[in-house]
Amino acid sequence: MTDNLINGEKFEPVAGETIKDLIEKRLGVSLTEQGYRVEGEPLAIAVAKNSQVVPRSSWCHTLAEGTIDIVGAVQGG
């Protein structure tokens, strides 16, 4: 049995939960089917599942299981 991880922490996936659902729950935002925030500033994040980038347009179709990495863009010098 493979561990389910989000950014290295174990989690128990909910049956049928998608990447979009997971992001909405963890970040407290509402997203469109295309993975963009309904209101406010765009999310500056990327998601990988099992070391493969998940396109934003696929978040609502990709199950949240396996190893999930959510990374944020940071501006600096």
C-alpha cells in the first residue's frame, strides 16, 4: 500500500476528492472548473502528483491520492 502524502505529510484521501477539492479545502478558496480563483488575486501555485505536474485545467478531473506537492511562487532577489 502506498502512502498518500501532501508536501511530505501523510493524509487520508476522501473517496472521489480531486486536486481542485483538496486545494479549495486546504487554502480556503473557491476555484472555477479551470482551476482559477472565483474572486480575488490569482493563485500563484503549481501542483504535482507523483512527481508529474498536473495542469491547472486537469485539477477538477485528477483524484487527490498518491504523493501531492503544492508549491507556491515566491518573488525575490
